[in-house]
Amino acid sequence: MVNASLVFGFDEHKSQVFKDTLDWLIKNKVETMTAHILTPYPGTETYQKLLEQNRIIDFDTNHYNTAHVVYIPQNMTKAELYSGYLNIYKEFYSFENIIKRMPESPRQRIPYLLFNLFYRKFGKLISGIGVSGLRACIPLKEG
């Protein structure tokens, strides 16, 4: 199976990016998808740039996990980025879109359905594990 791993929140992204991406994923029958919110980890050029622009708004290391918005996006609001991130999961793994993305090969259908239906049922739990702060803490410097 092909898994698209997507990052949303780059400066050129506007809220339309979620619909456009979802449409492309469905049209191309991408079997699975994981989405992430751009996370400017300390020590990276992106973090330094956003820090210098006073766009880092959250210094809680537990939120640096690709599931929280820790900076001010350039072309959408923080709420638009977060809700778009949640909504693309909801729409991608909807029953309607699972059927639309069904593989043509009968041999691929059972593993495809099992994964998609499992993710639909337990996706929030799986995401919650990452959000819960089980990742290593990174000390952040406030600018």
C-alpha cells in the first residue's frame, strides 16, 4: 500500500490546501494517509526563522509533536490550520472516500479495507498517543 505522509502549514499554504490535497488523494486512489502540522523543531532553520519573526507562540515541548500549532501560520489562522488538519483525516477516512479509493485489484481490497476501517476506528487513539507527550522533551529557548 502507498501511504502519503503530508505536512501542512508551510508559509505558502492557504486553507484551500486541505481541499486540494484531499481531492488529489481521492482522485489518485492513495490508499492511506498520515497528516502532520509543520513543527519547527528547536535547532532547525525553520525554528530560528519563526523565532526571529516572533511567530513562535508555544514553548511547551509536549506540543512539539506535529499535532499542535506552535507558531503563527502566514496565510491562514492557527484555527484554520488545526481544523484543516483534523478535517482531512475525517474526510479521507470517511466511508464514502474509503469506497472511492478502493484498489482495483481484488487481492488488495481486503488489506486495504482492514487498514482503513481499523484506522477509522482507532485513528484518534493512535494520534492521541503521539499528542500525549510521550516524545522526548526538547528544551526551548524563548526569544
